[in-house]
Amino acid sequence: MNLIAKLLPASNILLDADLTSKKRVFEQAGLLFENNGSISRSLVFDSLFAREKLGSTGLGQGVAIPHGRIKGLKAAAGAMIRVRNPIPFDSPDGQNVDLIFVLLVPERATDEHLQILSELAQMFGDKPFRERLLGAATAEDLQQLITRWEPNAAGQHSPAV
């Protein structure tokens, strides 16, 4: 199982949200984590906003991975938001984003944080997989797609016999 599947419950997946800005995304993420993970919405918002000030978390190709450190958090937590209409995110390619994975990590989780970000970048770098995420009908469908995704599967070749 990949690292992302372990930190993304279906209750933290929001599909076709009517959000129009980064700020609204961060507010919605705060609500998701507060309602489903007992993490203060203001703490989530402030952490994501502070990280975003350092530089955009937009990856390009319609994807953003806003992330932040939360003091007192015991384990990494994730949320997935798919917006109805792509929004500006200051991505390097200039494209608006419609797939947003929000990652929260404990204040000192450096190795795990980097491993998760690396896996997310690999996952979202796969165009056919992104298209399947965009087409998922329900939160459960999207969660299953992520659960079944295997890191390094794309680009690996079986050895010649």
C-alpha cells in the first residue's frame, strides 16, 4: 500500500467544490480537518497560508499540494479537494488547478513529510491517473483509485528474460 492511502479517509475527500481561490481552499481544508480530525480549522488555515507565503505549492498540470506542519499532530493527515472550476494557484506552468491534495504533518516529521510529498508528486505526475481522479464519481471511487495506485509502477520495466 502507498503512503497516501493510509492518510486519506473518504471523509476527507471533497469532490466538485465551488471554491474560487487558494484562501477558500485553505478554509475548506480547515473545515474538513476540524470536522473529521479534531484539528482546529484556524490552525490548519494558518499553517497552509504560512507555507504558501514561502512559495506556491502548485505543481503544474492542474495539481497543487498545499502542506503545513501542525504542532501537536501525532501523524500525517491528508485531504483531497477536487474543485468544480479550476482556480489560480501560481503554478509554475501558469495553469489553474482542479486537483488539490492538502497534507498536514507533525511539526518534526521531516523524513516522512518528504517521502509523502515525493509519492504525491509521482502520483500526480501520471497523466492517465490524474484523468481517472478527475472522472471519479464519488469520494469512495477516488479513494479506491488512490488506494490501488502503486509508487514507481509507471516507468518500471520487467527485466528481459
